[in-house]
Amino acid sequence: MTRTRMLGAVLALSLPVLLAAGPARAAESPFGRWNTIDDKTGKVRSEVDVYEQGGKLFAKITALTEPTDEQGKPRTCTKCQGPDKNAPVVGLIIIKDLSRDGDRWKGGTVMDPEDGKVYKAEVWPEDGKLKVRGYLGPFYRTQTWTKAR
């Protein structure tokens, strides 16, 4: 049997098995644009760009559904500390320095621009959505973000 015929026979035998298994599922990625959802109303509050920089995961607010306050001024992080104090919320980096740990990203922080508090963070994609968890000691809260269009 020639080499070409042998290769053809192997492909003929293995192709039905490969097709029956279905397409390989690509690992979900946390990177891209996501909508944050208000826990109480279920409505979109902001759009966030999750990106990788230097092998770490970061996230920046790129848009707000209510970008201005009652006086028509751009929303700022009045309760933030340090260099984020009074910074515009749009453009604020709210997730910083998460490192990959298996299918999750951990070891960094997430900041809530509403109250300026910073929490330990963990992020992972799940069923086409992004889970974002903030920890305060043994307690935690998880948000589910949806893909932005």
C-alpha cells in the first residue's frame, strides 16, 4: 500500500469519528466589551472593556448609560481614593492586575466607583457571560456581565 493510500485509509476511518464528536469548543475568553448590569433593576449601567496588559487582566469603563449627573456634568468618582479621586468614571480602570489561574483570573482588585471601595477580585467566563467577584474577607458578591453588542 502506498503512503498516499494509507493516509487516505486512515482519514476515511477517523473522519466519521471526528465529525461525530462535533466541533471543538474554543475556550471562552474574558476579553472584550461587556455590559455591567444593575443588581436591582436588571438594566445595563455601563460598558466595560476587559483587556490584557503585560500578561494581566484589566478592565476600564468605556461608557455609562447615565454619563452625566443632575447638573449635566460628567460623572466623577468622588468617593475614590488616590489618583482616582474625582476622576471621570468613563475611562476609570476598575479591575487591575489579575493573573491567570487555570480558567479564572485572580490576585488583583476590583473597585466600585459608586463607593470607591476596592476589593480582592476574581473573574471568569461562563456560558457566554462574565462572572466578576469581589471579596471582602470571607464574604463575596458576584456580578454577571453580558457581552456588549
